Amino acid sequence: MSMHRPLLTQREAATACGVSRSTIRRRREAGELPGCVQDEERGRLIPVEALLAAGFRLNAPAPPEDAAPAAPTGSAAPAPAEAGEDVTGCARSWSGSGSARRC
């Protein structure tokens, strides 16, 4: 008796693998996720086997958002970025459907 794994939407696949939908889309478009099908109701469906074969780990824990890499012993760690500021020091403002940066 063969057991079939489910087909996941791009959103479900991204969530299960801990990556963005655009990563799943790019890998699918590059042909790295064979067996994908188009469903009228659910959109593009990706076989779990294809995700595993492409090297994705399902239900892999995402790193904690507040975790910062440890500084090497004997050196001072840089100050953390303020909320709304990325590591380059550019302030980020979010509006509606997009984001804008001002440096």
C-alpha cells in the first residue's frame, strides 16, 4: 500500500518550511519543485516530496526574532538597532501596501 503525502499551496509550503512565499515561487519557477499542479480553487499546489527533495525541512523551527548572534569573547557587541531602523541605520516607514526607506 503506497502512502501519498499532501499537496500544499505556496503559502502552506512557505509556512511549513520557514521561508517566504517568494522563495517557494522562485524555486518552483526554476524547476526545482517538480510535480506542481494548478488547482482552480487553491492555486498552485506543491507536493511535499518535491519540497523534501529540494532540501527544505518541513516544520523546521524558525529562529527567535529577538535572538542575536553571540559576540566573540573579548570584543564588545554592537548596539542593537532601534525599532524601525535597519542595520544600515536607515529609518524604515511602513505604509499601506509597501514600505519606504529614508536614510
